Amino acid sequence: MMDQTVSFDFFIRLVRKYWRAIVSFTLVGLIVAAGLTFFVITPKYQSSVQILVNRKNTNAATEYAGQQADVQMITTYKELIAGQVVLKPTQQQLSERYGIERSLNTLKSEVSVTSTTNSQVFSIAVTDANAKASATIANQIARSFKNQVQKIIKVNNVTIVAPAETPSGAVSPKKPLNMLIGLVVGLLLGFVYAAIRMLTDRRVHDADFLTDDLGLASLGLVNHQNQYSIKKQVSNLTVAHPTHDNQITSQTMKRV
């Protein structure tokens, strides 16, 4: 009934009655998540290179101020790396030297720059469908940045602290997480399906519902027999009690 209150007892009855549907939905969710994770979603690999940019100062008085200026300049470096100033020569070098073809929009979407507060070191991370290409692209972006920053900002002290290396595993999709999400989603859908079926079920399944929930008085029960049982009983009655004509015929044959 639609006016049933969702209580712990309701939850127990729901699980007992529709546990097969709940389990089925859960398994389907798990299977769908596994199919998408292993056969549909393209694995992505990430490789990063670390860069240090600082200026050489001749005296200690200006050294601290120079370091703070370098930290603040990282925001500018991020914009240069994500723009055509660095990505355009990177695209050309990748095509000519390594045979890696990537559009500027693709390179821009694959590149991310991260830095730590008050640190002159920042990282260029590249996420690509090819593990080896991700490291190659990251290193080439670092080299192109080093060349371009010398021309634009006149900064000569750019050091590649840690070159990018070919990653051993994919960063996405996250297989355990996807499987868990599929399991939970399937389980929730199973409970939603079961709850809808139970709340919209207007049939009376037992006498307890009439007496306990509706407060009606029980006057008795009428046993139910199916059509096959009734036919069988009628057939037995016909065989056990032969007609009067059959009895006369049988007696006549015995006298003869």
C-alpha cells in the first residue's frame, strides 16, 4: 500500500521478499562497471617533470627578494606553458623528432602545472593514452619552456630537476573505485525497485494484514482448491460410485 511507513520492519520484509531482485541488480551494476572499466574506458597514463627557475644574485641582500619574485613568477610560467608560446614549438618537435602527432587543443588538455607554496620548484604533468608518449611530451614541454622563457623573460637559470619517466601503471580508470561504484549503484537500484514494487502492491497476501493493519474481524477462512484438484476429486467419485445401469449390466452377465 502507498501509505506504508518505511520502517525497519518494512526494510526486513522488503529484503525477504525481493532479495533475488536486489542481488540481480547488484550483480548487473558490478558487471556493467567492469565492462566499462576494462573494455570501454581508455586507460590514461601520467608522467611529470620537475623544473626549478631561479635567478643568480651577487649579494645576500637581494637573494631573498629574488627568490620571492621567482615564486610569484610561477603563475606566469603556468600561463606560458599552457599557451601556444610553449605548446607550438613542442608540437613541432614531437612530430619531427618522435613522430608523435598531437593537436594544440589536445596538448593543452593533457598538460597541468602544479606547484608548492613558497617553493621555486613546480611540476609539469602530462596525461596521455600512451605511457611512453606521456613522458616524452612532458620532457619536450620542459625543454621548450626553457628555451622560450630565456627569450621572453630573459631568465637563464632554468633547471630540469627531475625528468619525466615512463609510468608503470595507468592513473585512470581507477578500477577498484569503479567496481565499488557499480556495486553500490546496482544495490541502490535494487532497493529502489523493490521498494516501488512493495509500496505499489495493493494485493492482500495474508489474513494478518486484514486483522493487524486494517483492524477487521476475522470470520473464518475458506480453503482454496485449484481446478486440477477439483477435477481429480470428481473423477474419483465417478469411479467409486458406478451408475445404476452399469450395476444391472454387470449382474446380468454374471447370471449368464
